[in-house]
Amino acid sequence: MTSTTRPSDAANPPADLHPPADLLERADRTIAAALAEGALLPIRTEQDWLEEAGLRFSVRWVSSLALKDRARVDTVIARRPDFNPFLPPEPALTVAEIGADHRVVLNKFPVIERHLLIVTRHFEDQCAPLTAADFAALAGVVGAHGGLGFYNGGRIAGASQAHKHLQWIPSGAAGLASFLPALQRSTAVDNRALPWAHAAVALGEAVWANPAGAGESVRAAYHLACARLDLPCAAAPMPPYNLLVTREALLLVPRTQEKWADVSINSLAWAGSLFVRDRAQLEALRAHGPLAVLAAVGRRR
């Protein structure tokens, strides 16, 4: 499947691709208004922790006291091919525009507070290659606000919608640090203690000190990770993968299947955050072990 080429696909996208400086303040105002009018429907969850091999995983599941939230989960995972919530997005959930190609909207059914989506204004498939404009938009949010940016490259990688959208969650919701090896600039490396194929590249303050070039620096790190994994950078469609970006590092994980035992796995799993439907699925994860679960859906070394 191919996507429409846009002017900002060039290696040096224009500077206006950066988000507004008050993005989070706008997000907070949009959240408050959307909650008040019922457009934003958070999924209430309970939380537990699993630990294995020195790694700590947060597991959230739908609260047994919030039965109507189960229907919201069903809405998210249904993936109706004829429904596109981003074309156009609900006005009450729209936060800001980023250049000519992207807008920031709220996740209608958030599990994590302040969960933002960076959506292409025109339809592009979630399996299409990421463009210079995509990297610039994501880097603009991560560079200014920290947190974790991520991308589920296709349905097998956990994407719930076919319309291209990157995502961002604030610091403290999930983190990469525990999963990363010793990092190097301009070199893709992996953590030999982990049984799935992956590649990490250091970013660091030198990248973010130049906001105009941060997107291209992140894209260059992505290309290094792709080369390490023999993953094409511009195939149409792309093979499934998860991409995670913080101010410290970029992590790329190829995928082979979407689910383990009916538990959908997306990018946040590689940062120690899992979501299940109920306590029974939590106990299944506990019995099997989170590392074996992730190895089952990732590509073996």
C-alpha cells in the first residue's frame, strides 16, 4: 500500500512543523472541556506490578467497578475498517495543529492521563513509512515536553486504527531506561539479556539543543536501528514494528504477532507498561512471565 507524497517529505522539513510552545496547557484545557461535555471517556483501571530479571512491569486492567468501560475497550479493539475517528477528529478532542501535515488530538478512551495522538491531517496508512514530517512532529513534542513518544507500525504491532498516528504520554507513565543497554551515539546496540530482536540508539541533549534539526536527528537514529535489524526504512507497506522515543534514546522492535493469549501488545510493553482486560489475564501474564510474553510477539534473535 502506498501513501501520498507530501512536500514535507524532504530531508529538511520546514520549521513550522514544531508544535505550539503551550501544547500541554492547550491539552489540559481541552481535556477539562471534553470531560465536561462527555466527549472524553477515560477507561478506569486497576494496577499491579510484575517483576522478572530485574525489570518491573506495570499491568493495568479494567476496573471491576466500571463495567461500562469494558464496552469502551471493545470499541477500541474492534478496528472497524469503515470507521476513521481522525478524518475528521472530534472538534472537542482536537488540541492543536502542527504544520501543514499533523494535528494533535486527545485519545478518546485514555488509560493514561494526558495521552496525546499526533495524527496526519490527510489519510496515510499506519503501515506507510514514517516521513521527515512525522519525525519532526514527534521530536517537537518529545523535545519540548520529555515523556515517551511511540508508534505502533501496523495492526500486528498493536495499532488500533489504520490512519497514521504517532502517540505521546508524559514522563512517569512508562519509561525505557531499565530496558536499554549502554548506549552510544551514532551506533545501534541491543541488550543481550533480552530474548527478542531490538535496536537502541542514544539521543541525548545535543539532539534537543537544536530543535529545528531534532526531527532529522531522530530519523537518522531510526535509520541506524533499521540497519541493525535488517528492517527496511521505506517499504510500502512497512513490516510491523514498534518505535519508542525519549529524550535519551530511540528503541526499535520488530514484531511477528499482535497478541499473546488474546492480550494485545503495543509499543508501551517495551517500556514496561501492559494493559489487559481483566484480572484473569493479569494472572495469566504472571504465570507465563512478561519476558516470555514479549519474546512470543517479537522477533527472535
